[in-house]
Amino acid sequence: LLSLLCLGDCQLHTSCGIQKCTTDFVSFTSHLNAALEDFDLEFCKALRAYSVCTYRNSKVCRGNLVYHSAVLGIGDLMTQRNCTKDGPTSSTNLEMTHDPCNYSGHTEAREHQRREKTPSPTYLFCGLFGDPHLRTFKDHFQTCKVEGAWPLIDNKYLSVQVTNVPVVPGSSATATNKITIIFKSYQDCTDQKVYQAMTDDLPAAFVDGTTSGGDGNTRSLHIVEKVSGKYIEMHARYIGTTVYIRQLGLYLTLAIRMPQELVMAYEESQDLQLCVNGCPSSEHIDQSGHLPLPVMGKLLPRGAVSHLQYTLETATTKCHEKMLVEDIYFHSCVFDLLTTGDASFTAAAHSALQDVEALHPSKEHWHIFPRSGDDGVDRDSKFFVSLRLLYLILVAYL
């Protein structure tokens, strides 16, 4: 057939649309496998679409020999494959052959349009847990105060805001007790949907009582309850985004994976996003490498009781029960126990690492380790060196 059809010379006949008809037919059939059961069905659909396309161009292509060769070739193939003239046809709109509410199919659709291989989409991860520890989309790890309401994400497709409250008197450490997420309306995939979670209120539905957005059959956006009142997942297929929210103890944790091109789809006025740019320098607890613990008289209000229930050794042992690798999540666990005395922060650190392993696209980047050395010591390594020094000072005072 291809000897009868024109893919190159047809460019000489710009008034005749036979080249477009032929190119579409090749696109519809190039992926078909003759060994598969549905080959004849799909091939006949493509031939009928080809025939319809040639018929639409019959007047402008009347004197075009390539056009007439194509019509004859179509007839021969329909006879060989026992195709009926009437019946379903392949869509002439390539975009409609793909689910517009499935982000993972967007790359494939662009490949069909451009006739060339496009790079796979890049996904990014952000997580917030503990009191509180932030892992940004750039894999930067920070510990911040950020008391009150702060935006984690704010772009064209999604807004995520967290509210943090103080954990113990005398410490600037806070933890998350409220999360608000807005999935913005997108084409025919979903109307705007708002989700809100608070301590002891982790619903498996949006605020309007629904559990999905858009067509219930395609489920382009839906909520899955994993553990009643403790753990939910949100899957937004139309933007390739997954969100995990957990309650551990009195506080909430959040983990999210989102395509990079959508993460970066924000206006200049939306630059205050903790997941994108990290915490402002004034909000860093680990600023200059010092992490004040809620101990010693000058850090505690008069009459307040110290919440320190762990020594460095017992905190280390406790965290080792959940995490064997002494990465930044392990060290955050130790810091949280020394800061709050609340064992639920151990589970929070462990779950945060599990969420990384489930959502982070690069296994080699799951674990972050503090660097050490005389030169070039980054903030994370100073963070934990200072923690141990502070504990030794505490022991000396006691």
C-alpha cells in the first residue's frame, strides 16, 4: 500500500488534502500488531477513517493521481480485510485518542502531534513533618518556625496551606495542626475542590461532602481513605499529582509529588511557597547551626516544666526502633524527641521517610545525609553537631 500512497511528493499538491489523510492513517495504524486479536477491528476503523477523509477531499483532489491511487488502495485493503463500509472509524483528532484528564498521557499525545519522541515528565517531591521539618521540591532540608498559616504550594493548578502551632512552651518549634488544599478547576476534568484537615478531623471527603471531582467514571480526582481518621491519599490524575496526609499524635504530616512543569506554573506574586523556595531565613530554627532546646532557665518561662523526657542515648535508641539508617530523618527524630518528649514524632519521622520512598521519583535521593568536614560544612551538618553539643551542655548543668 505504501508504494501507492504519498508521504513526501504530496507536498507538491498543497490544495489537495490527501497527505493529511495518509499521515493520519499511518498514525492510526503504526502501533497495531497483526498478531493481536483486535488487529482487524482497529485496522478497519482506520481504513474507514481514511476513506471518509479522502471523500471529503474528492473535489479538490479530482485531478490528483496520488489521490486516486490512495482511493484504489483503500478499496483493495478493505476487501482483503473484509472491512464493511459502514461502521466505527478512528478519531480524526489525535488529541481525542488520549484521555485529556490523565496527565501521564499528555506526553504521548504531544508525541503524536509532533511526530517525535518527547522527554518523560519530571516529577518533584515535597514533604512536611515533625516540628516542623521541610523537604522542598529541590531536595533541600530545613527546620523552621513558620508559626501560623503558610503556603506550601500556590500555582495555577493547586494551592496548599498549612497552619502550625507551638509544640512546647519556651521553644520556637511548631507543628502542623491544619492543612487546606484547593484543587483549582481544570477544563472538564474537575470543578474547584477544597479539602481541609485538622487535628482529630481527617476527613475522607472534600468540604462539599464529595469524594471525587469531575466525571465519577474517570475519577480524575479522588480521595482514598487508607486508615480511618489517620491517613488519606488524594490522587489528581489530570495534573499527575498525589498527596498523602497523616495524623500522628496531635499533629499532621503532608507529602506530595507533582510534575515539575506544573510546580513552576505560578505568577511572580506567588513566590512565597515553602515547597518551592524554602522557609524565609528569619524562620529557620537551625539558623547559624544553633537549635535551642526547651531546657535551662533562660529558655523556659517562669514556672514552666521541662518536657525533656529523653537523653541523647534513649532518644537515639527510640529512633533506631523505627529507622536503621542514620539519615536526616533519623536525626530529625532524635531532635524532636529531645525537644518535645513526644514519642509520636518518632512515628512521624518514620512515616515521612516511607512517604519519600513511595512518592519521590529518584531512589538515589531518598536518603539525605548531613555532610561533615572542616570546610564547606552546610547548615544540615551544623544542625546536628550543635544538637549534640547542646545536649552535653545540658548534662553538665544537671
